[in-house]
Amino acid sequence: QLQLVESGGGLVQPGGSLRLSCAASGFTLDNYAIGWFRQAPGKEREGVGCIDSHGGSANYADSVTGRFSISRDNAENTAYLQMNSLKPEDTAVYYCAADWNPLSTICSILRDYEHWGQGTQVTVSS
């Protein structure tokens, strides 16, 4: 069974940091691009960023560029989202997703991703 499980969410003060993890089971991530997305109540899901299947390049939404960083450890079958300088508007459920990308072409957060996790809540509040 193909499964992605996010972890690491929680409550953090503005300006703080969190690192989210995305662990895969039932398949290996080494041929998949990883995207991170988020959805706040009453709003559409938006792309946060993505990393190609080999970790050679990453792209980010303008709203998080310079604050968030995506990485991956294919040997551990896990991807990460490091979030720094968090703002209240970053509050959302965060999802990781995987998409077949065997040639490691530049990823996009605008495309449809094949596999999705259940999400983890991130709340930024004082």
C-alpha cells in the first residue's frame, strides 16, 4: 500500500521554526518529486514548494521563499520541510505529495500530484 505520513506539526510562536517530515511506505521516493502544500480553513489548497526526485533543485511559492526550505533523504525514504520565521498567515494543514519524476526534471507546484499524505496541522500564534 502506498502511503505518505506527515509529522512535526504543532503550535509555534511567530518567528519560530518547525521542521515537518514526510515518510513514505509501500514505495520508494527516489524516482518521485515531492511537493508540499497547505490549506487554511475556507481557502483553497496552495502549493508551498517542491523538490525534484534527486534533490538537485527546488522551487518555492513567493510567500515562503527565503523562509522555507525543502530537502530529502532518499536513503531514509523521507522528505522534509524546514520552516523558519513563521508568521500567523502560515497557519494551515500541511500536506506532502509525491509525483512520478524519474528523469528528475524541474518540479512544479502547479501540477497534479499522484500520492498524498493525510496532513499535519501547523498553528502559528502568540
